[in-house]
Amino acid sequence: MRICFLPAAGAETAGARIRAFALARAVAELGHEVRIGPWPEAEVVVVQKRLDRAVLRLVQGMRKQGAAVIYDVDDSGPALAFWAAPRLFRRMVRWADLITTDTTGHRERLTGSVGGTEIVIVPDLIDYAPTEPRRLLQCEEAELRVLWFGSFSNIALFARHAATLLAMRDVRLVVITSLASCAQIAERFPGIDFLPWSVDSFTSQLATCHLSCLMHDGSEDDQAKSNNRMITSICWGVPAVVTATRDYLRTAMECRIESAVFADPDELVAAITGLRSAAARRAYLANAQDEVWRRYAPQTVARTFLAVANRALALAAARSRRCGWRQRLAARMPARLRTLVRAWRNRGTEPPVDAPREYLLAWVDPAGQGYRDAVYARQRSGGSLPLLDNPTVEEIAAVLAADAPAEVLEVGCGWGRLLEPLGARFRITGCDVSAEMLALCPPGLAKFRFDLATADSAEVAAQEGRWDVIFMRGVMLYLVENPQHARRALANLLRLARRQIHVWEWPETCAQMRALCPDRRFVYHPIEHRE
């Protein structure tokens, strides 16, 4: 079988490393032809959650050539919206022969949004490329080293239990997370050892700890997450104490380690106390390691995936047979009639003006807190994954300086990441839909809350023509999926600006904006898509 994987990110990102790079390697070891990246000759294309128009064009072309399309989604809620705009997600769902996900919880949360497309679970495999379970020597120690590890975006899940852990006698807490985040959170948690994460160093750092303590007891999206950190910790020789959440509890029952599951602070203390002795930890691993390996070893999961890929191939073949007569009919259909048929099929797809605003879920609704934390961790100065494809402060300053503005407005200023450095050169104000983000701005910055898409006439009239130049980055991509909101936002921008409106967006978003409002005061600076 010839299979290509289109990862959501690089191998430094856990989801992509597990569900694309490591899975591809395991499938290749079973004798199949596998590539990371586009491959026109592939029989199966696996798209891992990230969607843009380039990906959709590629998938559409391969689909027409008869390739089976698998869309792999290991997130839900705002985390998924970060990788796939709702409109692109709906299109991908229509084209996919199968959707794969990693947990029952994710499948349930996806079911309502994928229509009749079949969803199949392919579990996460054990991370960091093990060849067998690692049998660490469990020794008696006066001080128990207890580890939490993960993305900075999930630090709030750890923080709610940190006080309980810190209060335990002869327990030393260790946190492994991104280098850029360590200094930031170390100030909040004195008494904890913070270590920088890397692919190469993680397993050796893990081996210095006696236990890991892992939590998913947050939002419904948190509780739907997989057991990947738990099975990784166990396989590499460190018993895991975990929250009584769905996938962790299921795995604990599979491995007969239910005593390591906790639902409240008292149970957390009891679970760690019960594993304080080396003998107890050896018994835990004796129960759990072989079972984890039997279920989640790379080649075991690869075989599960290959069965799913064969199912997708059968569905693609049936699709090709069904579509053959339609293609022959369409080829004989006059162009004008094809246009009318397409318009009829798409009737009623434009959302009403009062449709729910999905950008509020990402930036205002409490359910989007995890998404906002992740964006902040990535985009902050020195963040773990800086947005290299975004304009730099210097590039924006050069563009603004060319207009010699007396007053500048940044729309979507967030926590003031650009307001502060640009304020040294321009008289600048920021606005944002999120009061929470504005509260994070450094003191002294001029800012106000403003919903560009729904501001009423009086609100806009009060500020009309106030700013010579307006600029924004990554704002309209949240609005163009609803043309009514986008048109109102564009009209409001034109009323607020005396001269130019500089826009840094994805190329496809720029094109959508031009189609909705061709006014020449909008100056576009397309942002290049990069892996």
C-alpha cells in the first residue's frame, strides 16, 4: 500500500509526532511504502487535522485520481478550530472517506459535526520510539520525585493540584515543559524544579523521576483527551498517577492499576503514598508495562491503522463507481446549467447574520480558555513556537512609517504584544473583542474593547475617522466564514480609518476580503503558509 501523511506540524509537536511521523515509521516497518508530505501516486492520503486551501486542493486532486482520503482528528472544540477553520472542516468532512480519532470521547464530540461520515478510533501509540518496555531499577529514596509533563497550554490542569502535591512531605515536584515557558511559570510555583523539554532529552529526564502525575480533569474537551502521556510514562519505566477521567480510567482498568487513579485531593495523596515504596512501584509496572506494550506498541497501532486504511480504500472504490455516471453526465452538461446546479446544491449555506459567532468561542467564551492559553504560550516573546510566518515588529513599523500616521489603531491587539514596541514610534491604540486579553496588556497602553463584526452604528460613529491608519493580523480569518459578519466588519473599518487599512492574513483570507469589499483603502500583506 502507498500511503502519504500530511502532518499538522513538525515532530516537535506531540500530536503530529505520534499520529503522523511515528505512525508512518511503524507502517513502513511493516513493509508498506510511506511518505511524509504530498505524494501524487499515493493510494491513501492521511490529513492530520490541519486544513488550509492548499491542503484541500491537494486532497481534492488526489481524491479525483481515486485515492482514499482519511482525515485524522485528535482534538475537539477550540483546539480543533485552531487547526481547521469551521468552513474548511465541513468541506474536508464531505470529502473524507473515513475520519479517524484517538478516543471514544473525541468520537462522541465529533459525531454531531461530521454528518454520516464514518469515524474510527486509531489509538495513540507510545511516544518517543520505544523498541520494548524500559525496565528501570526502582530504588528506595528519601525524597520522591513526582513529574508533570506536557504542553504549557495545559499547565492550568496541573496548577489546580500543585498545592496538594507541594504540601506532601518528602515529595519533590518536577515539571517538564517548553524552554520558553519554564522561566515564566517558575515564578508562580516556587519549590518546583522546571526542566526544558526536547525530543532528545525527555526520556532521560523522565528516568530521573519515580512517578508521573497527569491530569485531564478540566473542560469536556480536556476530558476527551487520550492516554498518550500515561502509556508513554509507563512504557519508559515510570508509574503514572492519573485523574479519574475517561481514557486514563479505562487504561488503568486494562492494566489493573486502579489504585493509581484519583478524583480528589485526598485520593491523590493516597495514590502517591501507596507508590512511595520501590516494591509498590515494581508491582505497578509488573501489572502495567506488558499490557501497555501489547495494546499500544508502535507496530500494534500500525496494524490497526492498516485495517482502517483498507476500509478507506474499499469506500473510495465504491465512491468512484457511484460517481462515474455523474461525471459522464456533467461532462455533457452545458456550463450555464452546471453553474445553476452548483448554486442549487449550495442554496442556504451562507450563515444568517445572527448566527453564532465562532470567534467568540475562541477568544471570549470560557470554553476557549485552553485555546487562548496555547496561543499566548506560542506567540509571547520567546514563546515555544513563535509564529515565524507572521510579520515582525520591524516589518509592521516600516509599513506604518511609510504612511506617516498621526494616530494608529491595531484591531485585535490581544495582550498588547505589538502595542508596546510600536508605542515607542507611533501614537497607537489597540482594541480587541476579548476583555480577558486586554486585561493582560501592560499598564499604560491605550486600549478598548470592541467587537468589529457587531458594533452598532452609534458605537462606530463615535470613533468615525479617528485613526489615520489601521492595521490587523489574523483577525479576519475568524470572520470571513460568515459573510454577513465579515461585510459589517469591513464596513466598520472603512468608517474608522481616515486613510489606509493594512491587513496581514493568509492569502485565501485576503482573497475572500477582496471579494467581499474591493475598496482600495485595504492594503494586503499576505502571510506565507509554512510548515
